[in-house]
Amino acid sequence: MTDAPAAQPQETPARVVVVTGAARGIGRTIAERFVAAGDTVATLYRGGDLPAGVHGFVADVTDSAAVDAAFAEIEKSLGAVEVLVANAGVTRDQLLMRMSDEEFETVLDVNLTGTFRCVRRASKGMIRARKGRIVLVGSVVGLYGGPGQVNYSSSKAALVGMARSITRELGGRGITANVVAPGFVETDMTATLPEATQQQYKASIPAGRFASTDEVAGVVQFLASDAAAYVSGAVVPVDGGLGMGH
């Protein structure tokens, strides 16, 4: 009697995945991972070089008409969107007493309202298909706080309420919505920090180092997978323990 052949892992069929802000940083690595997995990946972005295999659609997430038009073009040329990773974001750090209305409103319009515009548009096709994955890229600062980041932390904290409301509204239609909350990540932005500042930050992180963008992207990819079908309304920290308990 011969041994039965080992069971082969079931491959997830290629999906259309939209990653906003895929030209650099975490968004770029997220897009690269989905491409490597065989998915069809599109991005809404404002400019810059894109990873190989990523279909670029220029759109400003602060413009509802531009977002709607970009999604319509993606659906027409690539197919129905099954996964949305809302990653586009900006910072305008400033101390509270010096922060202008414009600095506050700009960050909220991109990070929060821009995410809402993309989720609203992407959810239409997901509701029809009765399946979908929505992953919002938040931040440890959203729950932990950060000096000079009242605008940024407010925008990221609000994503938790957004994901949980989406879960209650659309959870019965096979759609999940979760937040990934990275801590300090090795990007161009952190690389420009003075060495003493970097060491100060690392001293406050139990893991003693910054994350790689791939470590964040791996969690995003899991939440978008079939394996995470019963995970929704969750906040998943990828911060080396920095924000424990928050």
C-alpha cells in the first residue's frame, strides 16, 4: 500500500487589489507582496515610480469625483475590486498651540476622509459580490498619542471607529474591515531622523528596533486572505510592543 500524496495548499484565485499610495514606503511593499502572490494590483496615487506589475491610476483621495472615476476605470480595465488597502496618508506635525486649521484639516482630509471616499466606492462592488477585504493602515500613534501630532493621531484613531462601523454594517455580506497599526518603520522618513533620536525611539520599543516594511505588509496580506475571514473590526498592532495596552 502506497502512502497517500500530501495535501497541496489550496491557492487563492487571483484578485483585483487596490492599494492607495503604493509609490513609496509601506504602501509600495504591500503592493509588491500582492503582485508576488499573483494578484492584479492597482493603486491610486499622486505621482512617483511604481513597483513592477502595479497598475497606476492618478487620483487625489481628497477629490470624490477623482476617486470615483479611478475606481470606475479600474473596474472597467481590471475587474471588480475584492481587496482595498487604504494606505495613503500625510503628516503635518506641529505643536497644538501652533497648529493651524489648514494643518489639521489637510491631514484629516487625506488620512480620514480620503479613506472614507475610497472605502465608500470600493464597497459598492464588494456588496454586490458579497465578499471583500478592507484593510485600513492606521498607526500606533492613533491610540498611543504623539506630541505634535494631534491632527495625525486623530485621523488614525478615527479609522478604528470606521472599521468597526463597517464591520457592523457589512459583516453579514462576507466583507471584513480591519486596522493595521504600525509603529516605527524603516522608511525614508525615519532614515532622515538624527541617530540620537532614532536610538531614543528604539529604547522605548521592547523589540529594540524599527519594523521593516515587509513585516507590516505581511500582516496586511494576512488580513486580506481567506484565512482571516473571521477577523473583522480588529486593530492589529505591528509595533514591537511599543503601544501595549492601548
